[in-house]
Amino acid sequence: MKILNGGRDKWKAEGRPMTREVPKYPKTNYPVPKKRFDKEIRAFFDEALAQSKSGKPLVDVRSPGEYRGEITHMPEYPQEGVLRGGHVPGAKSMPWKTATNDDATFKPASELAKIYFDQCGVSPGQDTIVYCRIGERSSHTWFVLTYLLWDSITSAITMVRGPNGATKSAHRSKKARNGLRSVVSRCPQREVDDASRSQLAPVR
């Protein structure tokens, strides 16, 4: 799989070919794993809570309004909201688009280092959690930290994780690189109980 730097809009702006043809691929079978590795590939509420209490890097990649609790949804999608406003205590606000230029291409590693190392407290050798609402925006930041910043530091970030919201656990896929682990969230898996919620109440 490859990521298009700049996305569909840049592709169109450069006059590249477009088509309405629907591709066809041959049928295939995918093997079903004999064992579930939940503990190895999932991040849970308790981990996010521990990250918050210990003061380790937490990066909220949602919009500033969502971070401050003024709105409970993405500005462009008012129908996709959450029940509670605010952010995880201790989290730094750094919207995911900060990592891109005006044409949606990724900024160079030198600029990304200033954004995440200098402003968000991310540092080599320390676990980092990035989060949004369902994992879509945080996966963009995970990619930036895991693949674009990796070559700009001498010691890799040991782990980048992304819970899908402050009160949900998250499924995550694991990628080994340079002998270290890197993890990204995919989708919510379970709700936490009311007692757990009170420990990680979003602040405004």
C-alpha cells in the first residue's frame, strides 16, 4: 500500500488522469487466525488513564474547538458528535492538519520535529498516545510520527498509540520498525464503566 502525498485534490490540481471505471480483482481467500492476539494488539482505557496520570505525551489531534469542549464534533461533520466535550487531562492540542502544507502534502521532517518534539513533548524512547474521536485523524498523526519523523531522530520513538476517544478502548495494529514497536488504533471496542469514566473526565 502507498499513501498519496497531497491526496486526491493535489492529483487533480496537477492534471493527472481520472477514470470512472470500476476495477475488477480476482476472488481470493484470506486465512482466519487460529488465535486472537488481543493483548498484543489492543490498547485499553487503563493505558490511556495511566498515560494521563504519569504526564507522558498525549496529543489531541482534533480541532481546537473540540479540544476546548466548545463543540463535540468535527467542524465539517456536525452530525458525527460525541456525548461529552473537552479533552483528556494533560493532552496537548495539535490538530492533525498541522503536519501538512497548504496543498495537503506532508511538511519536511525538520518542521515536524519542531511541532511534535518542541510543542507536544514527544521525545525518543518515550511512549506516546495520539487520539481523536474514532481514530481517523489520529491515524494520520500516527503515520507522521512513525514514518516521517523516524529518520529525523537517532533513537526511534518506542511506541505511538491512539485510543479512539477518552472513554473507549481501541483496537490497534502493530508494526515493528528498527527493532521497536509502533502501534495505531483502528476502531472502538468497548465502553468503560461509570466509575472509570469519572477518573478520566474530560476537562475544558
